[in-house]
Amino acid sequence: MAAADLRDELSCSICLSIYTDPVSLPCGHNFCRGCIGEVLGTQEGSGAYSCPECRAEYQEYPALYRNRALGNIAKRFRPTETEPGETGIPCSYCLLSPVPAAKSCLLCEASLCDTHLRGHCQSAEHVLTEPTTSFMGRKCSVHNEPLKYHCCEDSACICASCCLAGGHRGHRVELLSEASEKKKEKLRKVLEKLIPEREETERGAQRLQERRREGAAGETERVTALFRGIREELEALEKRLLSDISSEEKIVSNNISYLIQQLKIKKDELSRKIRHIEELCNMADPLTVLQEQESHGAAFCGAEGADTEGREREDTEGADTEGREREGIKVPAVVDLDVGRISGTLLTGLAGIVTGVKGRIHGQEATELVLDINTAGNRVSVSGDGKSASYSLTDQRRPQTPERFQGPQALSTRSFPSGRHYWEVKGSESGYWGVGAAYPSIERGGAQSLIGNNNKSWCLYRWDNNTYTVRHDRKVTQLPHVPHITPSCGSIRISLDYEAGHLSFYELSEPIRHLHTFTASFTEPLHAAFWVEGDDAYDYYDDDTDDDDDACVRIIS
């Protein structure tokens, strides 16, 4: 096998150089480990990996098997390659030690070094060329003469005999050197276009590599910062609530301490009276007992009377006063913690944290998103608050303007020229409807004006049985149907990242399901777009004239 052919067999088809640490894909094709790694890296996230040679596809990152035999052959072949400036073709006459040839003679079919070239015949028949081993390719296959001319009409290299008596007689011909220079000039012009294109392609690949490296890192950093902020806010809220509880606890504790002291004083007074009465009851002298009763009769009789009256009420009414009011004693009311105020502070604080987190997750919110009635078609009924669009069997008879759609569509008044935004809509269970985004320059009439039926709009369509399709530039993609544990809520979130060129759709089911993401380089501000379609086939046979069977979409964000 010739050295050139062997080099082709040992060259990576990606970098076109001799293999470095060659590996094999499952399909059998070989590449440098670094080269195929970069190619597979650029395919990450596209849904499948493919071989650069045969386009065999792999759903997962393919295994790379090291080809040791091929690596050993490439390693042995590499040192035999010629240095820059050398041809690798030896002089035909230097037999003892190979010397690189300087020229080759087509007539002699030999290659000559500088020394033998000085003694070579200088006649015109001995045509000298750059060193070569393929002499037959430089001679006419018909006349066996050196190829000296180029036929401009047939774009073929010919010899002198072909010009005089061959099939190219009378054709416009040029010397090979002249034709070669003209072709080189054309190739240089092609290079002038290809080199900037290659550089731009390389820059694009670098940007994608950087985006791939920074994408996950940036999102990880954002989520980490988000939760760090949530924890800080929760800790601050916890400290504030614990401080409030501690302050109220001190007030309640002081109040309870005061009440306990008052009850203790009352208890001591009662104990003293009880001991005195017990002493009287134990006296044997009637005169002393009676005289003590006369001195303290009012107190004792009052107590006895109150006790008797209490027993009578208990017998007659069944009430038990539990000693709540005896001898003027009242059990004081205890002031508890204000749990209601603490709970209110907790709920308010948590609601504030959730609102802040929601804003940080979605960026700027489309809180004022309403429909532009000036764009609504005459089969679209717009609610008074501008939040709902529904299909109408009755022509609304609005004035025809350049902004108005002929079909049942409408745009939002607000546009998004940059930044991150989202809005949420809820669609009806009946009828067909679609939501998405569109440029203000979208056509307003004809089939090309349908949202998603052109290159100026992107749309998600909802059909029967909770099935979805997406459409852009007339390309329709059926989304896979995923059965829900609970029926679909019909609510959709549309998320826009203008600079990144992403328009994403999510079904607000349980759990939230990502439906589709369009990727584009947006060139105009985007408006939210809505399409509704009725079920006329049923309405025409329905005596009820309302639009219960027709589609309706309402903005809920």
C-alpha cells in the first residue's frame, strides 16, 4: 500500500490528522478521542447522538472503545512522515543513501536531486515537474506525452498532440501554469468567503460551549442564591415572631404572677379565719362561744347565710359556684398569648416571602397583560376587562382596520422587546384554542396569518382529549399525550426568555408538565397571541344560542 493511501487509512475524518488515542463507536468507525468527544458534546441536549461518518444514532451517550491496535500502527507511522518542506520522494539515482528529489522528469519517469538535476538533459522534451511518483497521471493516456495544456472548453488537461490532431483541435487552450493561476484566483475568492464563515462557525461553537458550561452553573448559582435568600428571610421572620412571643410571654407571666400573689393573700386570710372558727368550735365554755359570736356575728352569720343560700340555690337550680364568690373572693381572669396576632404576622410574612420568590423565579411579571380589541377578529368576543377571548357565532361588526385579524385571533396590548416574562392562561374544556406569541408585523388576513402558520409567530394548540400540537412556520409537531392522575386543568404557563431565544409552554397540572420550548433568534418585540375556534357543527343544530360549546381563553396572571 502506498504511503499516501496508508496515511488516509490512519487519519481521523474529523481533524484529518494521524489518529491520536483512537477510539471506536459501536458502529465501528474510528476517531481521535478528543475529536469525537467534542462532536458528541455539541450534540448533547439534541435528543440523540450520531456518528459523523455513517449517521448511526444513539439515544444515550455512546460507549467509546479504545482501539489499541490502530493506535500502535498510527504511532509507528507518525515518525515516518516527512518534515515540512520535504516531499518524501527520493532521488531515483541516489541508490546508496536516499536523497530527497527536487524535480521529476516526465519523459524519463524519474525523480532527481539537486546534484543529478544539474546533469540532466535540458531539452524541451524532458518536462520537469514537482517531485511525484505518479507519472502516468501526468501523461496523456492517448499519446503518452506530457500534459502541457488545459482545454478551456472541455476543462481537461491535454498534450501537444491533442491540440494539433486530437479531439481538442480548434479548442481554446491555455498553458497549465496559466490555467492553474486562474483557478487559484477563483479558489482564493472562495477562500475569502469560506475563511470568515469558518471563523464565525468556530465562534458560534465556542459560544455554545460557553453557554453549555455556564448554563448549568449559572442556574445552579441562581437556585442556590434563591434558597439562601429564602432561608435568610425565614430566619428573620422566625426571630421576629419568637421575639414577639417572648415579649408577650413576659407580659402574661407578670400578670399571672400578680394574680397568684393576690390569691395567696386571699388564701392566707381564709386560713386565718378557718383556724379561728375551728378554735371556737373546740371551746367547751358556751358563754365564750356566744360572746365571740356577738363580737363577730356579722362576719360569721354572713358566711353562714351565704353558705346556706348557696346550698339552697344548688338544691333548687342545680348550679355549682365552685366557691367563685365566697366572702367577696373572685377568681381573676388570665390573659393568654395573642395567638391570633402571632398567626396573622406569620401568614403575612410567609405571603411576602412567597410573592418575592415568585417574582425572582419568573422575573418581570406580565401583570397588566390584556387583549388588544383593535386586533381581535370579528368572531372573537372580548370581555369587558380585556382578559378573556371567546369564539362568537355573531359577527361583532367591528370596523376593519389594518391591525385587525380576519380570523378568530387577537394579540395583547403589551409587547416584550427584551427580558424574561411569563403569563398564564386558562382555556375552556370545549372548543379548540391556541396560545403563543407573535411579532406585530404578522399578516392579518389569509391562511398565512394563522398563528404558527408563518415565521413570525409560535403557537401551542389544544384539541380534543387534552391533546396538544405546536406550530411554527407551518411546521406542526404532535406532542405526546401523557395521562394525568387528575384531569387536565386547562391552564397553561407561557414563559419567554427574549435574549436566550426561548418560548416555553407548561401545563399547570399536578405535577407541572413541560410541553414544548421553541428556540429562535427574536428580531421584533413579541406580543402574546390567542386563537379560539367554535364548534359550529353543534351550535347550528342547538336551540340554545349561547356559546357554551365554543372555545374561550382567559388570562389568569
